[in-house]
Amino acid sequence: MKKPILSIALASTLAFGAIGTHAALAKPVEVMQNQPVKVFDHKVIKKINAENIFNNIDYLSKTPRVAGTEAENLAVKYIKDQFESYGYEVDIQPFTFYGYTPPHTIDLDVAGYNGELKPSSFTYSVSGNVSGELVYAGLGKKEELANQNLTGKIAMIKRGDISFGEKVLNAAEKGAVGVIIFNNTSGAVNGTLGEANDKYVPAVALTKSEGDALLAQLNGGKTLQASLKIEGARAGESTSHNVIATKKPTNKQKDTNKIIVVGSHHDSVAGAPGANDDASGTATTLELARVFKDVPTDTEIRFITFGAEELGLLGSNYYVKNISEDEKERTIANFNLDMVGSKDAGDLVLLTLDGKPNLVTELSQASSTRLNGSATPYGQGGRSDHVPFAEAGIPAALFIHSPTEPWYHTPEDSIDKISKEKLQDVAEIVGAAVYDLARFDNMGPKPKKAPKVKADIDQYHEKDVR
């Protein structure tokens, strides 16, 4: 998921990513408190099995599912097979995009250095197999390299002052066959070279401690020979897919002619198995599809897993832009499940693009009140697949826990970090809310169109959480 970083006016910060603060939650609305679980809730929640969700996460998170790769294709096939095993007819919606496929292999060996090196790639790093003398090239600025001959050498450059891409191009211009950029602060470098460029040479990143250790040996007069291999990196046109399973209304004579979308994204970032982000949402979507298959409803429900969310919500944007105007008018709700299972994350929140309540938050706050005794708070946030729906005027909300877990977008986002209790809780809240809207005797909030909301590309701040 492309996570929002949010600010809460009530008391403290509800933050995602590396900011580890806690949410300030407003008290639930008085009239919503102490509502008993209703008979209709049991038709759904009694069928939800967190073990099923967990098992699907376990399967999907064996390897990263980067959009446009064979690993994503295998995930798409698995999701399709699961939907079909529940009795659905499934549509696979392909779409192409110009993007970057990260490398599957990165090897760095420095002869004469006994420490461990764990190089990482940059977005738009190029493949190659090079070797040469390791030389220090400062910050890699043009003026620093003016009198330096890097021909046939691998340049070691410190982070700072200019972009990663400029550092690589400047070194390549002086003849370097490869580049190693090491951090100027603690932690890993998660960077990009900015865009594809034929003039790039293979480039990797090291931590500050790794770079300092190599630099100490060079400053001590030692000559180091380095070999750098990057395989699998590619910039160009790729294909990703959305997977769509549709439950038609049970009784055509009572068909509301409306559509509910329950969705998640099935891709992950490179290097991360994505158990929570977002195999958890995908597996919960699968389980809700299984549960609803034989439950009588008067409204069409589309269960969708989207591709290429991590590259900029590409799959959900493609879906919304390619449904008809009639379908947009008939779509009354989007429940977006993204990162809903980590035992190390905070409490469940609902995020809408404009921070205002809508049909999805109303139904979900009502169901969470009935099930848990209090309404799940809501706030403002984008950067996930509810955004294109909100921009089209469709009531939509993101279900996510906050603060997020420390292993967000890392190799540690693995199955052992998943909480079955959280999976069960989210599935029950969403399942009861969806059924409250789709059941034949629905007497709850009436569907209404939401205003179209324009996403701010720099929307990182969250307003009040209620």
C-alpha cells in the first residue's frame, strides 16, 4: 500500500510508515452505543473463519508479488482458482503500464573485505555484471569528479546534496562501470534513480555502517577489488491484472440494481512477502466472497483484487475508468481492505479521502458498535484503492490498523506477524456492514451518491478521527 501519513487534531498523531505514534480516538456517537448484535449479523459472521484467511495469506506471502512479474501472475491464478472454488464466475481484467521491474538477484563481493554486505537496489537500477577497483568518489558531484578518472572502476559514493540518479550519471560519465551509494544516516536506503535512463550503470545501496567500514579500509591504503551483479531489473511495458468475482442478486424481482464493491490489492513491493500488505486484505476479500456466495441478497456484490496498487493505484484506477457511467451511478459503496492483519499494528480505523463520513463509514461504525460495543473511528487518508472510487463520487473507505507495524514494506512482513483475531474482527465488521446494505429487509442508511473528491498527490495529513 502507498500509505498516508496523517495528523490528528484531537490529541496525537495517527501515523503510518515509520512514525510510531498512537491514534487519538473520539468517543462514539451516543445513539450508536450498546446496540445488540442483530439476527441478520449472524447469517454472515458465524460463517467467517479466520483460519481460512490465515491459510490464504500463508500461500500468497511465500514470495513478493511485484506487479507485472511472474509471481504476481501466479497470485492472480491462485485468487481466480479460489473464487471459482466458491462457485463464482471470474473475470480477469488485464491492463498494461510502463514501469520498473526490480531485480531478482543482487550480489556484491569485495575481495579482501571480511564484513557482511547486504546491498539493495534503487528503483530504476539497471542489470549488469561488472567488476573493478573500488574507489571513493565523495558525494559524486561533478566538481568533485572533475579531475578523477573512474574508467573501469566501481565508484563508492556517499548519500547527500544531489539525487541518487545524478550521482550514478556523474560517475558513469567519468567512466565508472558500477556505483555503490552508502547512507549518511542510520537505516537502509530505500531510494529511486528517478526515471529510466540508458546511461545508468549498475548501482546498489549500502547502509552507513557498511559504507564506513569499506571507506576505512580505502583510507587505510588498502586496494579493494569489487564485483557487482544485478539480474532481472527491467524498465518497460508490463501487464498486471484485476480479478473480479461477481455475486448477482438472489432474486431478480427484488434486485435493487445497485452494486457494492469489496476489494483489496494483491501486489506487494519488491523484497517484501507482503503478508499484511496486502495478502491480508486479499485473503479477507476471498473469505467474504466465500461467505456471501449462498447468502440471499438483493444487491450485486463485486469482490475484486486489484493489481499494481503499489505503483500508484493503477489497477483500481483502471477498473473505475473502464466501467460504464451507468455502473458508476449504480455503485453505492466501496469497502477497501488494506493491511488488516498485523499483530504489531495499532487499532482499526476507517479512512475516507475527504475525512467526512459516508455510507461505508456509517454502516461500518454501526456494525462495529453492534459487534464490539464501540464505533470504529474514522479520519482522512488516501494512498490506497478507495481513492479512485471516491474521486468518481462513490462512497468509499479504507480499513487499516494504525499505527502501522514496524515491518511495513520490509522482508519481515511475513506470516508469523499476522493476528487471526484481527482478521476475524475486520472480516466480521465488513461482512456485517455489507450484509446490512445488501439484505432483503434492509432498513438501514439509504444509498446516496457522494460528492466527487479530488485526491491531493501530497495528501499526507489526516484530520479529525471520530
